[in-house]
Amino acid sequence: MRFKTPKMEPWITIATFQFHAEIAILKHQLERIGIPFLFENEHLIASDPFASLAYGGIRLKIHPNDAEQVEALLNDLFPNDFNLKII
């Protein structure tokens, strides 16, 4: 018997961060709102912060349907942060 897996759209990278500490509040807010997310390289950079540039930082990945809501949240949390790269 074969099971059909639902077709899933690939998640997109919406922002990158250099340091693990920068994602703490954002992580809490995303969990509170109930938006599924993934911080790629989170644990790698937490254990070796100097590797952040080599690995391209911590990438926030979300489902494309949540992009508008997450972008608004990022703008609220980081209104004048020129180091934050919103993709």
C-alpha cells in the first residue's frame, strides 16, 4: 500500500541574521502568533558565532503564504535595523 504525500510548496527565506541573540524575540513572537518557521543554521551559529559569515547567517524560512504577515512583524521588531536583510 502506498501513501500519498501532500504536495508542499518549498519554504522561502525571508530574512537573515548574523547572531543567535537577534532571533530570540522574533522566535517567541512567531510561536505566539502560530506561524510555522525554521531558523536554518541556528544551532551551528549558536555554537560557533564566528562562522556566521561563512555560512550565510541564520536564515528565517517560512511558508510563502505567511510572507506578508512575517514581513510586517519584522518591520515592527526591527524598524531601523540596517543590518537586517529582508529578502
